[in-house]
Amino acid sequence: MKEFNFPYNEGLHIGLLPNDRFRRNVPGLLECYNMKVDESGLVPYVAITDPLTGAPTYSWPYPQLFDTTIGIFAASETGIYEADSGYNLTAKITSLPVGDIWHMADFYYYQVWVNGATCVVRDTTTGVFSVETLTHIVESVCNYKGQLIAGGFGGDESNWVAWSGIGKTYLTELLDKEDQTNITGQMPVGWFGDVYCVKRLGEYVMVYGSGGVSALRPISSPVTGFGLRVMLQHGIAGKGCIGGDKHRHIFVDTEGYLWSATENIEFRTVELKKLGYKNFMTNLGAADIVINYDKLEKEFYISDGVRTYLLSTGLSEIYQLPSGIVRVGSGLYGALHEAVDADTSAFFTTNSFDMNLRAIKMISVLEIGCTGSGMQAGVDYCYNTLGSYTRSTLKDVNAKGVVSPVVSGVDFKVHVTAPLFSAFEVDSLLIRWKLNDKTAIRGTYGNQGSM
């Protein structure tokens, strides 16, 4: 019986399927656990180290970690702490009112911290943290080229933003309608709802909220201030559902889609791109999502304290649950929440495929370009469009990366697993198969090719 080849390499480079619907023969993975997607395929996930000592008892999404220009700080629900070189935490201020997650505007020695319930500032001379008494709440702040930007002031101004004078960071200027200088200012952001986050993106300030996404850019005419463009007429899923740096943001919207925001310098605009992944983002509790960014590897950790997705060149799932991360040199450190007996195995499952032929076929051999030991593989198979899949017995992959499942069906998925994620790498998958059933065959047939 003639044997055919069906390469499945492209799906390894894509990672978890971004599509809304899982259609057969679309390259990608249905499961990808404790592996990282990159241009070469699936590579080992490198675990985050948790070095923090002296931290108070905390629950998700705390502690948050902040890598500032003067050091690393941690924020619990009611306190702010500074980490020394050994990651020992020292309290800077405690017994603060409980609010939402913390946002911080970093002006070197001067810092502004807000959580929607209180505002804390760091004195530039003494380094002392103290509560700033304001007549309004502040949900979010950021530093835009030395200018303090704030948003979300509660009540009728929950969808407003305000900015201080250039080179000034005085909180008392915000919402000061008596200011006649036209340097400070305030305005609504073009949609109804609450401002969750203000964040710099290149020459812009992005405003994310429950009702939409807007971009602000400085203008000088007719008056000095900010111009506004509404980018999205629906909002993000929660206050923690946005992460990134001044070069790129990602966020989860209210419908469960993952988006990317970048600046297009040539056309002087912001580009939003829908990445997809709704099938996976909806596995997370929207109110608990926190997105952390690794500035060295340019990767995003999206977690709700129960599961975590890692976005690199593609999406995968990992066992660690970081509420905050910081990159120091080549090391990635974080505050972690996973159980001590968390699953540290690694596995992936391909999307369904039928070799573009609706007939009964037999998969005879899997050739896996892989590194590692203790690997096993099997095939999920189904005989008709209404049936459910059955997984074959997992068999050991030999030293050459070959295994013979000998499974028949119409539709298939390949499942490969390893006992430990740190030594498991896959760059190719070749499926060898034979045709059992020629009932639906008309004319000649040959190699059905790859997906």
C-alpha cells in the first residue's frame, strides 16, 4: 500500500490558533502547554524566578512589580515596598485605602501612585512616600515626556483625562478649570464609560476604558493641548487587561479578543490590530486579568491567577502565574502564585486535519524533529462529522524521534507530550499515512501536501 507524507511544520510556528472557529486543515495548535512559540518552532519555556523575601501575605493580583528609574518597587493591596539588591522588601507606606490595581507615573525621584481610592507621591528630596489629598479620585497616571497625564476622575468625569504643564507634575493642576495658561487642560475622551488606563505609546497617549480606546497627541493650534482620536468604540475587559511599553501595547477587549497597538511613525497614527485568540482569552476571568511585559524578550504574560498565556511570536500556555515581573540583566524575576505541585510537563495538540481527503486513512508513522527524553505521542481520531475524537494509546518516541501509532480515521489530531518542559523542543512534524478507503476517490490521487 502506497505511503504518503503530510508535513505539519507551519502549525508549530503559529502556536495556539488565533481563529474564532477551529476549522480543520487550518495550521495551528489546539493545545500548547509549557512551550514557547518562536520562528524555529516550539522551544522550551524558561521559568520565571521568584526572589522576593519579606513580602506580606497577598492574593491575586498582588504584589505588582514596578521597574522604575531609581529601583524596583512592589505594591500590595494596601502598601508600597522597595526592593534592595537582594530583593528584600522594605515598606515605604502601608495602611492605604483598598482600590483597584496600582498605576504609577515615574519622574525619576518623583513618583505618583494611584489605585482609584488614594494617591501617593514620593518626595524628591527625602524619598518619603505620603498620601496626596485630592478632591477627586484618579484611576490612572503616566509620564508623557515629563508631563503628568491622568484619567478617570469618578462621577461625571469618569471618562475624562487631564494633563499638567510641560515639565510640571503638580497634581493640584489637574482638573483646575480656573487655569488660564492653556498649558494644563482636561477633556472627555470621546466615549461613555470609565477610564481604566492612560499609557504612553510613542508620540501618543493611549486611553483605555470600559467604553472605548482613544489616542491623544499634542497639538499647538488653535491652542496648546492634546488632539483626540477615538480608535475603538468598545472598551477593554478590565483595568488590568492592558500591558506593554512605549513601543507596543496589547489588550483584551470586552468581547474577549486580543489586540495590539503600535505607532505608525510614517503616517503619524496609531495602528490597532486584532490578534484574535478569543477561544483562549475567554478562559480567563476578565476582572482578574493582568498583563505583564518582558521588555528584553518582547513577550507578554497574560494571566488571571488561575492560568497564564504567553504571547511571543505566537500564543502558548504556561504553568506559572505571575502577578508582576521585572527584567534585571538577563534574568526575569516575578511574583508567582502557582501551587508547588503545578504541572511542569509539556505537550501540544495539533488542529484537526484530514489530508484534504474525506476518506478513511491510516496514520502509520510520526517523525518528530525534537529534542528531549521520555517523549510520547499519540493520535486523536474520528470517523465521521458527528462523532467525537478518541485518543490512541500514547507510545514512546524513540531516539530518532519516530513513533508508529497505526491509527485509522477520517479526521485526526496529533498529540505529543514530554515529562519536563525545560528539555522539550520541536521544530518539525511529518505524518506518514496510507489510504484505506477509496469509496470517495475519483481519478488519481497523490501527496496531499502540507496544511
